[in-house]
Amino acid sequence: MKVALIQKKYYGNRELTIKKTVEDIEEASRAGAELIVLQELHQNEYFCQSEDTKYFAYASSWHDDIEFWSAVAKKNRVVLVTSLFEQRTAGLYHNTAVVFEKDGSIAGKYRKMHIPDDPGFYEKFYFTPGDLGFEPIDTSVGRLGVLICWDQWYPEASRLMTLKGAELLIYPTAIGWFDEDTKEEKARQLDSWVTIQRSHAIANGIPVLSCNRVGFEKDSSGVMDGIRFWGNSFVCDPQGQMIAQAKEKEQILYADIDKKRTKEVRDIWPFLRDRRIDTYSNLLKRYCD
């Protein structure tokens, strides 16, 4: 199966950013991609750098956004993984991945479960934690374990998706560094980000697709300079081996995934067989004092 990850920058406004994204989707479709993954909150800038109620207006187009991306998926005959700002009702919002089938129908959605609150990443101000659980989404290209960004640091999330039959783990992402960070610290952060996700592939015997945004985005509040999103989107196989990896620039990243490989890897590394589920009750605790 051919997949494509659309690694884009923010073009200064929503309209142009969406236009450029759609152009890449069309190109990827012509190239034969059956599954296309977009980055986290791909319609706008990463507005969570500051806390400002004006940004809740971005979620007001939720229903129109659904119709728009449904039409894009249908026109290009692809399974499309989007990342949208969902307004459920006044004062209740989610960071939501919506997956569209090749005919434009909604295959399913996932609401981000783990919500960060760090300098430049003030997502708890905007998003309520998801309440749909860790449920894979069935599509014509397979059962997709869709998670979002901060979820990628938690092995519990990837494990539960796997135990429920996910065939791929997919992470729309918005992560970067600050320019004032040292070269060494930047290298450590990037290496940690890649390593933790490759470890999910290995521990679960399942491919991982991680799609990050790229480019420098200013902090609109002026408190901080801004974030330089580091790109480096990648696809790895069930043993964590890199199939394809992008650089720190705009790119359509293509990869061919051999779905038979999962069975072969799990047969030689039967981690699911040897789990001691009778001894894991403490995982339900915040900390074991």
C-alpha cells in the first residue's frame, strides 16, 4: 500500500494554507497514494502558543470543514486523515482527527486524549481531553490506530490501539523547538521524538506513520519568539526500521507499506503472547507509592 504524509508550513492565512495542502493531496493521489495523512491542526497556524479566546472562532467552521475535506477525499479517491478543531458546543472543544473514506464518507474520528500544557504549547486552554477512547477506525485500506501528537509519548495509547486490532499507528503532529535552544538540546529532542515512536512500532509489531508540520511560526502574544517546527515526518516498519523520513522542509513523503510484514514480525517477536496481563494492575494507578 502506498501512503503519503503531507508535511507543510503555515502560509500566513487559512485560505492559502488549505489551497497548498489540497494541491499536495491531488499530487499524492496522482502518484498512487491510497492513504494520505495531514499534520496536526493543518488548516491554521499552531495557535496554542498563547492563550487567547479569539482562537475559539477557528472551531466555528467545524461542520463546513467536515464537508470540505469530505469532498477532497472523494474527488481524489483516497482515505484521508485530517486534524480539525472541533466545537461540540459553546465552551467545549476538542482536537479531533477525522478520517474520510474514498467515497467521502466519515470512516471515524478520534479526539486527542493526552493534552499538554507547556510553554508555547498551551493546549489545555483550548481542548477538552477526548472521550472516545482508543478505538481504531476501519477503512478500505485497513484498520487505522489514529492518535495525535502528545499521545505519541504514551506507550499505553499505542498498546491499546494495537490490542483492538489497529494495523497502522498514525500520528498527526505539531512539534518543534525554540531557536534559543542549543544545537545539542535540539538534537536530543528530535532523537527522543523519533525513538519513542519507533519503540511503539517495535513493541507492538506494527508500522508507524508520523506527520509533523514544518516552518517557523511567531508567538502572536509576543511573550515568546515562536516555534520552529522541525518536520522530520517518517514512516517505519513493525521492527522500527525507517522506510522513509522527511527533512526540515515542506515535502510529500511517500512510503510503501507491506501489510504482510506485521504477521512475519509478530511471529518471530511474539511480544503480545508473552505479556503478563495478570501482573499489570498497577498501571491503573497514577504512581505506586
